[in-house]
Amino acid sequence: MPMNLVHRKLCSSALWAKAVAHEMPANVAGFDLGDSVLEIGPGFGATTRALESLVPRLTAVEIDEASADLLQREFDGRVRIVQGDGAALPFEDGEFSAVVCFTMLHHVPTTALQDSIFAEAFRVLRPGGVLRAIDSLENLPFRLLHIGDTMNALDPVSLWPRLTDAGFTDVEVDHVPKRSVKFSARKPA
């Protein structure tokens, strides 16, 4: 989804990649992601780089064709990179043991499309598979960073019903007001 120049510079910076790499082990700690993980919306690849060594097999789906091409060159066979839409995933039902998305859902322009991503994550998960996601919440600095961007921040209160509507159980939502939301859910076994 569209990002302004300042936002692109930040998300493609070494500083951002270092912060993401530092936080990633804690972001997935306590979750059995299994043997085949799908990352939706890797963008510039900082999260993919951080996940690559933490999971046995990683697939990343990126909507932006130019970004997908760059990721394909960078990860060349170590990570399966697919250009596609998280709201219409090009994968078989039950293909993955886990689905993750980090700081990308706010770039999805509508709540309905976010819900389509949740439904698609549910579809491609194996029974018992886990969805793990983290995103930023709206505040003044975040809003300023997104001037000219697509920004549709999540409402933490609405996540439980939205995820259960998609079929998920064991929904857990943890948020720091005006900072971030972390959530997980499971496809019933």
C-alpha cells in the first residue's frame, strides 16, 4: 500500500531493521509456529530477515510487485517470496502451520480488507495453526509519519469479534493504548 518518502526511508533503514531484529524473538516467544510459516506483508523485508532464522520454512507474500522482486533477489531460495494479495492468498487450504503479520495491517485501506486478510489467514492455516500479529496504534507521531500514506489503524476492542467471525478461537489481544496491539488466535484443531 502507498507510503510517503519519509516512511519508506524509515522502513527500509538499517536502524529499523536492527530494532525489528531485536524485538522479533520476543514477538514470537511462546508461540509454536510449526514447520511452515506464512508472513503477510513483509514490505522492505526487515521482519522477514528477523524471522528467517527463527522458523524452519518461511514463505512471504507481498502485494507490491517491485518490493516482491527486491525480496526475491535478497532471499534467493532461502525464503519463498510470492507476489500476491493477503486478502486473496494464492495458497492451498491448510498449507501453513502459522501466519504472521507485523506492522502492516494499518496499511490495508479498509476494515473489510483487513477482515479478508483474517479470513484468508484462517483458510490457509492447518487445523490448530496460529495467527500472530502486531501493529501500531494511532497517535500523533504515527499519524504524522503517515501523511499521504494509507493508514487504517486497528481498533483493539474490535479484534476479538472480527477474529472470531473469521473462525478463530483462543483469541488473545494485548495492547498499549496509543502505542501497539499484539494479538494471536488459533484455528480449531
